[in-house]
Amino acid sequence: MSNIAPVLIWFKRDLRIADHPALAAAGAHVLPVYIIEPDYWALTDTSARQWAFTCEALENLRADLAMLGQPLIIRKGDAVEELARLCKAYRISQMVSHEETGNGWTFARDERVAAWARAHGVEWVELPQSGVVRRLRSRDGWQGLRNRFMRAPLAQTPPAIAPLARETSTLERLPDARGLRLAPDPCPHRQSGGRQAAEQALSSFLATRGAKYRVAMSSPLSAERACSRLSPYIAFGVLSVRQVEQARLSARADHMGDHDWQQSLSSFAKRLAWRDHFMQKLEDEPAMEYNCLHPAHEGLRPREADATRLRAWEMGETGVPFVDACMRYLRATGWLNFRMRAMLMSFASYHLWLDWRNTGPILARLFTDYEPGIHWPQVQMQSGTTGINTIRIYNPVKQGFDQDSTGQFIRKWVPELASVPLQHLHTPWTWANGISTLRYPEPIVDLAKAAAAARNTLWGLRNESNFRQTARAISHKHGSRASGNDRSSSAVIRKARGRTPHPDQLRLDI
DNA sequence: AGTGCAGTTGACTTT
DNA sequence: TAAAGTCAACTGCAC
């Protein structure tokens, strides 16, 4: 017991006690707080599956902090009002939390909190918990800053924290989805949010599951097991990226001499780095959630979505088997491998010609691991609206042949097609005998025609006079400085020797 | 055994 | 993290 005014630790998307720089910095007298913000959970990019995951993480964090000496205080309401109440009651003058690269709403909320703190003499310290750099002036040298952060020792967990001098009210029972007015969102195969589940995923991935990561991540059949499945834990901070990166390094030593493992772990390292790289984009340009990065794409697609197309895509009823299988799998699990996420977005943006601002929130809600800083830059990239990435229009039939050659995935997730012979499974509209007997729709668009139309429109736009000039400026601000991120070194050498005197900025992979 | 040729493969370019 | 097209080199095979 103590009369020293505690430091308020505001837990946000950092629901852990290990490698928690804010907890490490706060000392032994702390008031650990989490605020359930109903206005946040009313947004179009949040969902009941994310809330359910959060609840599991919160219960774990509450118990872990209790073990240290003082359980988590959970409040529900507006962040400024709740923080003001607690700071007044405990005469708090110092608050610590982690920098958050969130969506526009949390960005504005943090500005309100900062303004309130300034006005009331409360010092609010925000610390980084990933490689994202706040107020970054230039992308030059960013990779080095990130690497330094990743190699630094983990933040020490205090052996104990002092119990509060007096009781304060906390929500014993977390509200359920209905209590937060969240729409029903069944997700029977959602990953569990607790710390033990996170640690289990991490250790099983690095010990066994990840052996074939590099080759197995592309197909939704093998990816479910071979991918790390750490994304929701990192998104909500149950694990820090740095913990994962350092565990990866130690696994690399354990698997010394095993070629597959070395390839897989190096591939995994790149994904972890891309994570921060993309989050840095939204950190630097929060408007990416609302506006096309390259403004020439504004007005290209109808801003008001075609309701029939949007609904068919959202429900996995487009009549294109592999697309529908992937969407239904995502709905049921809250997760999908990266390549198939890209295909879903590509299909919506190119074949269905839907605006990413209509489809982006739907995917955000379906992803248990929704991370705004990755989501919006990715959504724009897969829609071709950044202007600095080459147009990648996925052919969902080819992807189906490549990633689900046996049809096992389609048959499982689109059971209407279970009886279709493999020869016609990926294109049931070619099955003359049986298509009319199926309870499965014709494709909602002509795949070849739709892709060609999108391709012509976008490449036409790119050939207009001012497009490249704007693209160069965007690339300078956001483009990766890494050379050959996705190229073999021989390709880089060949390119360097070739006739091209300067790298084509338009093809820089960001 | 060498030649001609259809079909395949891979590197590279275009959209 | 794409797909489709082009082109030249290569392969297998018939004669």
C-alpha cells in the first residue's frame, strides 16, 4: 500500500505484460486501465468477432496483472471522460501508453486525449511497440531504425506492482456483443484470444508447423496449418512483433542446416518487416483510409456500390467457386491466407468494379486480425489505386487450379458443388449436363470481359500525361527503399546491367 | 544419322 | 503478391 500517486497505464492494442515498454517504464506504482469505447465498436470496420477476441485477451491480461499485484481496471465509456475521472480520483499526473497506428477514429480520439491531457497538466507519454516510427521525416533509413528496435532487448516485466491504495470500480463482467450493439457475427472457427493460445501458436509454428511455410502459405489448404496464425495476437498486442522476431531468430539457430526451415524463417522475417512497412504508410498518411493514394483514381468506380454485386461478394455467392469458397472460409474462421485475401480484393475491385471504400470495411469486419495500418494500404494496393504498384488482376479460375487442384477446398466450403466432377468444378458453368440441377448461381460477371475492361481502364489512366509525375512523388514518400525485396539477386544484377538507366519508380514494390 | 517440325519451356515484355 | 502474350531455344519424334 502506498500514497504515491500512481502512473496510469492506458492499455489499448497491447494486451500483454511481456515486452510491454509502457509497463516497464511506469514503475511499481501503476493504475492499469482498459477502456471499452462503445463509439469505436459502432464503427463500420469493427465487429463482434474482434470484440470476442478482445474479451479473451482482456480476461487474460486482467489475470496476469493480478498476479503481479494489481488487476486491470476496466471501464466503459468515452476515453477522455474515463481518463479524466481516474486521473482526478488518483491525483494522477503521468500517463503512459503505446503509440497506436489506428483508424481515423482512434487517431481523432488520441488527439482529444492529448488536448485534454495538456489542458489538465497530465503528462502523456506514448512509446513505440513496433518498428513504426512516429513523425518520420523520410523513408530513407527507415529499415535501419526498425532493425535496431527489433534487435533491442525485450522490455522487462516488473516482478511486482503495488496494489492500489483504495478500491476503484471496474467492470467485472465484460459486455457481450449485444451489449455493445454489435451485429450478429457467427464465426465458429475463430482463433482464441488468450495468451496461452498465442504462445501455443508461436511455439508450434517455430518448432514444427512452419517447416514448409514458404511453399505452403500460398494455398488455403496448407496455409491454415503452415502459416504462423499469429496475426490476431500481434494485432491486439497479445504478442509484440519484437517477441515474435526474437523467437524467430532463436528458432533459426535451432533449425540450423535445414534448408526448408531456413527458407521459411527468412520468408517469415520478410512478412514481419512488411507488417511494419505497411503500418508506416498509414502512420504517415492517415487519409489513406478515405482517399485514393493516387488521386487520379477518384471517381473511376461508382462511389455508390452496386448492391447486388456487393452482396454476392460479401456472402460468397458470386458464382465463381474459388472466390466463394475463400469468402465463406473467411466468414467461418475470421482468417484467410494472404494470397487469397489479395484475390478476394482483386476480384471485388477489378471484376466487380466495386470501390474499395465499400468493400474494405466488409473485409475489415471479417478479419479477426484487422489491423488498420496494414488493411487500408493493402486494400488500395489490391485495387490499383496507389498508382505506384503494378496492376495485379488475379484470375480466380487459374488461382483455383493452382491452389486447389484437387478441388478439396471448394467442395468443403461450397457444398452445393460437391457432386460436380473435378473437370468442371472450377468452372461449373461449363458443365452442360448438371449446372441447372445445382443450387449454385451462374457467375455474376463474365470473367474475361470484366478483367479486360478493368485492365484497359486502369492502364489507360496510367498512360495519361500527369499520372507518372504524381506517382513518382508518392513513391518517394511511401515506397520501399529495399532493392530486390521480391526479386532474385541475379534479376537485380541483370537489371542493373541492362539498358534502363534509372529504376522505374512505377514498378517499385511498396 | 541428319533434318524438319510440332510442341514445350523459359525469359522477357506488355497490359 | 498477376496474367497473358511474344519469341527464341530446346526437345522428342517421324522419316
